[in-house]
Amino acid sequence: MWKYYGAALLILCLDQWTKKLVAEKMDLGESIPLIEHWLYLTSHRNAGAAFGILQGQRWLFIVVTVAVVAVIVYAFWKMRHDEPLCWSLSLILGGAVGNLLDRIRFGEVVDFIDVRIFGYHYPIFNVADSAVVIGGVLLALMLWRGGARETRMAAKLSERSANDHERPSGE
């Protein structure tokens, strides 16, 4: 179980280190092209959530994030034998704590990964956001596949049961 906490800690450290570099080395609003017209390093601050929604709701985000962290810690303990689930939760945990620390210390989150694809300017994000999204997508896929697997198993059991009832007894 400690390997999952270790992975979350690694994500947290990478997130905080990259945010510190951006905050110390770049002016707010400064943008450096990494791949012209596609990927930029842009110093940005966000006091809200994804896409800038719920600006200024610092305490709401702190309370919700603490609750999410508590649920993840409980899930690690309860589901410790489900490795794929725990790996996805470790990504979410590392990212959630990374942004939580920013909100507690600064009242906002440092964002800097700026993607512009085919004329679309995606909202600027950070390592923590990436970890939360990747972990969330993996978690959703596992839950979806698990649900699909259970549905297939139930259909097979139902089919077997129906076939058993159709056979004449004594043959």
C-alpha cells in the first residue's frame, strides 16, 4: 500500500517543484513557446476550478479536496488488493494534494501548461491537474469495464439458467 502513497508523493513533489520554478522564474502572464503554435509555458494563476469556474471559492475547494483525500485514503485501505484502482487513486491523490497546498498557502493555483491545438486555446493547467485527469479517466474506465464485465457475467448466468429450465428432466 505504501507504493501508492509513494507515487502520490512523487506527483506532489513534481507538481510543487514545477510550480515553484514557474512562480520564481517567470513573470505573471509571461509565455515561452516550447513548440510554436502548439505548446507554451505560460505563467498563470487560477483562484477557481477548471476553465476558471467558481473563482474565489477557496474554502469550498479546500473542504471538498480534504473530503476527497479522506475518501481516497479509505479506498486505499479498503481496496488495497485492487492494484489498477489504487494506481489511479494515487494519481488523483497526488494531484489533489498539490493543488490543495497552493490553495491553502496562496489562495490560488499556479498553472503553466498552455496547449493550443488547431486554433483551440485549451485552459492553462499544471502537473497536479494532469494527474487528477489521468487518474480520473483511468478510474472511470475501470469502473466502466468492471460494470460491463458484471453485465456480461449476469447475462451468461441468466442464459445458463434459461437453458437449464428448457431441458426436459430425466434425460
